[in-house]
Amino acid sequence: MEKTVTLEALAQLTESLRATSISHLVLKGRAWSVHLTTTPSMASPPAVDEPPRFTPLCSPAPGRVLLRHPLLAENFVVPGSPIAAQDLLAMVKVGALYLPVRSPVYGRLISFVVSEGDAVEFGQEIAKIQPDDSSCSGL
């Protein structure tokens, strides 16, 4: 089975690959083979006025986001609050199951990028966290 690729799709693929470390892509046919070559990325020195780094908090499964317990009026946490690693920040409701969404790092909750009850997909960003590199992890 042979497939064709439009020039527009090829141009989009090329643009997408430019943002990666992939330097060569070889595609073949008849029993197929794909060959990718990557170029090691060279770490650039950090900028003097580097903007703050954020850690994304992502959904563990597709479902509906809950920013507060269903029986309580207050959110688990509000933007601007300091948070510890493993703090409960939200839940994702999948059918009758509630999955916890916990902070992966110490830091400060910057913002939620979804609202209460929004539908989310697996891996979709729920919130932004500014890590606190000066915190002792668990001490």
C-alpha cells in the first residue's frame, strides 16, 4: 500500500522537525523503514535576565477537572499560594473515580489554565507551578 504526502503536509513536518534535535529523516517504502538521526543539543549559557521557569501540572487521565472537593466550597489551593511536593492541587473525575493531581515540586502555584468542571485529556496542562529551588525537599 503506497501513500502520498502533500507538499503542505511535508512543509508542516519540516517546520515541526526544526524545533527538535532531529537532523535527518529517511523514509523508505516496500516493507517500510524509518531512520532518524539526532544532533546532540549544545546547552547554551543561561541568560542574565532569564524569565521564571514554570513546571506544568498535567492531567493523569481524560476526565473532568475538580479544583475543590465536591462536598466543600473552597478550592484545594488558590493561585499565588506556596505549595509542597505531593500537595493535592486538583482532582480529575473519570466516571465514578476521582484521581488526585498532586504537585510534583515545592514552589508556588502561579495559575490554573483550566476551570472547574472543564474536560481535559491525558497529559493536558492543568496548572503552572513556579518551582522553589531553595526549598529543602522533605527536610
